[in-house]
Amino acid sequence: MSGPGHVTGSDNGSTFDCPGSCSSLVLQNTDLVLTATPDEGAQFTTWGGSCEQYGSDPTCTIQISGPKDVTAGFGIPPPPTPTFTLTVGKSGSGTGYVGGAGGIDCGPTCSATLPQGAKMTLLAVADEGSTFAGWSGGTCGGTGMCSVTFAADTHVTATFSHLDRTAPHFRTIRASAAPGTTVDLRFRVFDDSGESRELLAIVQGKITVARIAVPLGPVQYGRTYTAHWRVPRRLRAAPRSYCGIAIDKAGNRSTRSCSAFTVT
């Protein structure tokens, strides 16, 4: 016997416990049952000799038909391989899928726990109407595949952006003012990105009397927005229009909207 453990045996009336008593006289043609029990923290590895055919089974039964030799091996198991968890999050204004062989499926499952040294390659695929903007966290970056080696608990984020193909909705509201006063040029605008800029103009026939640019800013559905213009004192009554367009961050342009502009 070798290693941290002991072997017990019993027949029709006698028992032994090895180490301690490692031999016994047993009647011929008696079945002897041997049991291998490892010490705490150890493990039984294998039988040898007359019990060799039992391998790592902790119990061996032999028939005593003559002298028998049995060996039992015990050992200390190696420490367990540490495991680490990879967690994947998704962010941004768009949507998409992230997957990786070995358990990542975002969708429903966005984490995987694997042994130290394991590797996983992550793939991000944007949904229709979105685009994949890139990786962050761990050793991942760029927009290609992301390779992760399990050496520590790691969090990786895949960012998806909304792919804006929809033009803003824009409408001017008729205006009037006296020469030399400041007029409120009112308009309504909405874009699904939540932001737009506006180009406004006062038009008389084919002549543009004034241009007003409204910088990029937040817009909400149903709200009325105002730009201010100082009406020249020399401007007299004539048929004029107040026109404009809206442009979102992606460069999508609304249709032109015009309303009457009256000098009172």
C-alpha cells in the first residue's frame, strides 16, 4: 500500500485494517472483500496485484485459492483549476446580437464561466437599422472580433448605434411683424434621433431677404420652437414667405416647409 489511506478487509469472521495489520490468514475458497478508503484530502487511485482488474473502484473482492498479494495506491489530488467569468453588456442607441462559442449568447445569456487559460472569440452583429460601433473593456477594441483569454473576471461591452435613415419632420408657422421689430419665427420639428438643426429664410419671390441658422439642439414631438429675426425698418408690405428645412445629425434633410410672412 502507498499513499495517505487505508485498506480494510473482511471474510467470514476475520477483519484487518492496513496500515496496521497488512496480512491475514483466510480460509481457502473464501471470498475476501477489500475496501480502500483515502484519508481526508486524498483520493484512491488504483488497485494492483490480485485486485488489478478493479481499477479505481474502491471495493475489490477476491477468492482465496492460495497466497494473494494486493496493492492499493492513494494520492493527493491536484488543486482545482481556477475559473473566471466573462460578462458581456450591450449599450448605445442601437441593438444587436453578441455570441461566442462556449456559452455567450446575448440574447438570453450574457456570461460564461470557464477554466483559467480558456479562450473565447466574441462576434457582434447589428440588427437591421443599427450599426456595431465597437468593443470596450478587457483587451477588446475596434469593430472586429473580440478574443478573450480567461485570466481574471472580465466585463466587455458591445456598443450598437442607431442607423438614422429617417429625415426630420418640419413645419413652419406663419408669422407677421412690423418693420424695426423682432419677429418670432415659430416652427415645429421632430426627429427620431432627438436632435436637429434648422435653416430658415425669409423669401420674397426668388429673392432671399434673410437667412437664420438654428444650431443643432434637442427636439421633442409636439413642441413649438422659436427663432428671432430683426425686421429691417426699410422692409415694406409685399408678398413674402417664411421657409425652412431641418437637418438631423446623420445629415438627413426634411422637406422644405413655407408659410406666409406678413409685414404689418
